[in-house]
Amino acid sequence: MEMMKQDKFNFMLDRRRLLTLGTAGLVCAAFPMSTSAEAADADKAIRDLFGDGELNEGRVTVDLPPIAENGNSVAIKVTVDSPMTQKNHVRRIAIISPRNPLAEVAEFQLGPRAGKAEVATRIRMAGTQTIRAVAEMSDGSLWLGKASTVVTLAACIIG
Amino acid sequence: MRWPAPVIALAAAACTPAPTADEAREKLPASALISGYEFLQADTQALQDDDFANPGFLWVDRGRALFAAAPQQSKACAACHGEDGAELKGAAAHYPSVDETTGKLTNIEGRINLCRTRHQGLEPLNYETDDLLSLTAFVSHLSRGEPVKVDVSGPAEVWYRRGEDYFFTRRGQYNLACNQCHNDNWGRQLRGDTISQGHGTAFPGYRFEWQSLGSLQRRLRDCDAGVRAEPLAYGSDDYLAVELYLAKRAEGLPIEVPGVRR
Amino acid sequence: MSIRISAPDTASRDEIIELKALIQHPMETGYRRNNRGEIIERDIITTFECTYDGDTVFQARFHPGIAANPFLTFYTRATRSGTLEFRWTDQNGQSWSETHSLSVE
């Protein structure tokens, strides 16, 4: 009798742990981590978009929250230090993710009429990562900014 | 023979019978009610407060347009309820309530469908359709800031008790009752989240998890799925009863529609 | 399709104005599976364009990594009174747009 009771409780403990582990293996609904959706190469995406030019660090600021409330929607703001004149402005800004199935998240085309080199949007993040933003200037130079966000699992995963 | 502590604790939790008497059902003190808003990160709170960027307003806007439009061979909601729902301001704070004619507990979705069938000669709308979500969001939004206040006496009492029973009954593979997380353990961490008190004042609301606006019943279905219980059908009597119980439990907290939640 | 635009009604010449655009769209990634395990087809808005009296002042290209119900904040210089048009186009070429009149002193 004693033995049976203990088995039953151990079984429940194991099953509960199994369920918890099983559900912990799931990621947010937007990006299931199946083998067919592996993270693309962020560096390659940058080269494809902007060519092989040198990536200078600086001038680009990426604002992201330290922890994402939910990986499905994370507020991001990219600001580039530029006078935005006809002679000296930002041509393009790209947001690149090293862990999403597709590295390129968005590309923005600005120009002197933009007045201010700043864009804000909401992106999906498939897990904790460092998002990169690359800006291409009117003189062809490339500038890189980065910021990291921790993306946690939801409390009750519905899957 | 000594059993390890976690096994004993689990055994105790699993074997304790659910409380049957009212006295055993410890409730949240009215002075200590906290909205789910307080458990959000600052950025998410800011998004809910942003009357432009709050994605829930996409449905409120649409609801406003539907409210004003006269469907074919029928009159618009506005014809009875005033332009832009002027006469419905504050109404949603008193729902769910018992409908006089059917004698049944009715939530906002149900009331909208009763109006459609009784007064507009239209077909009822299904839960989670854009149209019903939009109308519900618009009507509830007219009560934003109003403290919830519901009647649980008379014909409503049996529904209130039913909702209370549901709230305190363990269910699902995890064998958990709502009160165990939302009365006993709110404020503590569950993975990356902080457990809230489980109020429904933000719904219909925009959930990041859904990437859409959704009804309170959709959230209740997610609650059931969360403890690995079979979610009930939309519009089920149990969920209606739970809506009333939750409203009474949250009495005094303001309506936040359209809320933003994880 | 539910759309929200935030733009000033008036501005002084050469003032940099803030523009916000929000549209309801599921931005289905093409990576999710349904209950039967089948892939749910990608369905996303792919481009956004803001024109100012016909001149393009801002463009965006979206990929599935943009959150559902895409939201944008961007800027433009108020040059003269005119019409701002905000246009979204999806992967199938379907588009939605809204305009806003701007008065510049």
C-alpha cells in the first residue's frame, strides 16, 4: 500500500515536470523553433543589402527595452546622428535580427526631406538577441548601432 | 521511510479537497484590488495609455463606424443609443446583467446580439469576429474610467454563485483553481511573468500573445488552456457566470477598454 | 481596413513634423502551423509609402519580423501646404491608403 502511494506521487511529480519541460520547449507563437526555421545570417543580410563596405560603429542609436513584455511585439526606435541636409543625410536604415528566421526585419528609405533621421516601429523577436541597425549615408558610408533585449517565455504557454 | 519535501508538498496540494463552505473561500480584500495594468512593464503601460498607438483603438474606431452605420433595411445603433453612443456612456460597467425578457445573464456581446436580433432584424455575430469585437470594444470603451459595479442579488445571485464555484474549482492536468494563482499567489513570478490578480477590466483588450484584440471569454479559454483544461465553448453559461463573478470581484476598479496585456 | 493616422493639421515652414501610421493587419509570418500541422501561408504588408503632394518623402519595406498591426513613427519637413498620403501595399499588390491635409504658413 505504502509502495503504491509513493509510486503514484512520484508519477505525478514526473508528469508535472514533463509537462513543464515540454511546454518550456515552445517559443512564442510567431516563430516556432522548428528545424526549417533556423536563424539566418545577420552579417550576410547586411552584406546583401549594403555591399561589402566597412561598417563603422557609432552615430546610430537603437532603443529597445531591456526585457520584452512579449516577443510578438517589441517597441524599437532607431535614431541616426545626421544633419539631414541635401549634401549630408541618411539614405537608408535597416533593422537586422540575428535570431529571427529571416534576418532582415525592415528597411526604411529616408532622404533630405525626412528632416530627422529617426524611425520607430514594433518588431517581433524570436528569443533574446542583439538587434542591429545599419544606416547608409548619402556619402555611401555605413554605420552600425546595436541593442539587446531579453525575451522570456510567457507564464502560461498556450502554444 | 522519509519522503522528500517537494513530494510531500505536492501530495498535500493534490490531495487537499477543494473548499466547499463559503468561509473557506478566502477572497481578495476590497482595499487591495490591483489592476493587471500595474503588473505590466512601463513601455506596455505607456502603450495602453497612448490614445493613438494603442492597437485596441483599431477595433474601437471600427466599432464607432459600425455603430453609426445603418445596415440594410434597418436602423443604426446610434438611432436608439444616441450619436457616438452618448446614451451608453457608463453602461458597460454594470455588465454582465440579467436580461429582463430572457431571464438569462447577458454580457456585452450577448446584449449586442440581442439588440441586433430584437431591434435591427439582423443575425447575431459570432465571438471573435472583427465586427462583434469592434462593437464590444466601442461600447465598453464608452465606460472607460468608470468603476465596475454589478448587481449580484435576485436572479443574478445563482449566476454569481456558479461563477464563484468555477473560480474555486481545480481543473486541468495541472489541477489548479483560479484562486490558487490569482488570490493566493499574485505578485509572485511565474517564469518571466508576474502573476496578476486576474481581473477582467481590460477586456476586450489587445493581447500581445494574440497579436489582436480579443474578448474576455477568449482570455478565459486561455486561462483554462493554461492549466491544461479543456476550454469551454464561447458563450457558455459557465463563462458567463465567471464574467459576473470576476466583475463583482473587481468592483471599484475602472474599466480600461481597450486594455493592452501580454 | 482600420487605419489610424497622426499628423498635425498646421505647421510652420521648414518645421520637422512627426507622423504616425497604424494599420490593422495580422502580418501572418508564414512560419506558424495550424492544428493539423500545416503551414499557415505568409500574408504580410510588404511596403509603406508616404507622399507629400505626390513626392515620396518616406518609404518602408516590411518583412515578417514586423509585428502585427504595423506601427510607424517617422518625420518629414513641412515645405508647403499640401496633401500627405499614407499607403500600405501587401504581398499580393492590394493596397490601402489615407490622406491628410497639411496647412503650412
